Amino acid sequence: MICTRIKVVSAAVLTAVLFFAGCSTVPKEIPEDLSASELTVLAQEQTDKGNNRGAEVYYQTIIDRYEYDASARIAAEFEIAHIKVKQRRWDEASQRLQALIAQYGTDTSMSLPPEYLKLAEIDLAKVPAGG
């Protein structure tokens, strides 16, 4: 009976260690030839696994590599802000969302995908006052 309990506890501990180790991993090297769409898929896979840090790395890579692709950049900026909202990291979320929304007030905002303005406004409304 004690052996069975030890095995169950050991299995649970091992599962937890593997789960949290998988959640905290971030990509070390990201191939240079990946498109913004491919990077988005990789980021979404990380989000689905609960690995927000890994997802953020892929989204930040999109922002860095595709800064002149307004659609890809805005989508990645929103996704990072949305992760911050889900984590209840209100200050970071608010700053990112406000910066994203401000881009829609510029002369170049006609080239930005309109859906992210609405999504950013919805997420910003979730941020508590002072957050």
C-alpha cells in the first residue's frame, strides 16, 4: 500500500515537473527564413500549451523582423498585450494596449487591420482603473 502511494506521488511530481518545464521553455534559435504567418502559428502553438513566454518570443520576433508589415506587426503587438491581460499584468497590458490604439490615430492608420483596434479597446476595458 505504501509502495503504491509512493509510486502515485512520484508520478504526480514527475508530471508536474515535466509540465512546468515545458511551460517555461522559450525558443533558443528561430530560423531566419520563417514567415510572419509561420511564426504566428508557432506562437499560437505555444499559447495552446500554456507557454506564454514562448509565445511572446515568437510574437516579438514578428515585431522585430516584420516591422514594416503593419498587419503582422499589429497582430503580434495585440497578442502580446492580450497575454498580459490574461496574466492580469495590468500595467504592462494597459501600456501596450494604449500604444497599439494610438497607432490607429496616425496618418498611416489606414493600412492597419481594423479588427485589432476593436479587440484592443475591448481588452483595455478589462484593465482596472489605475492599472
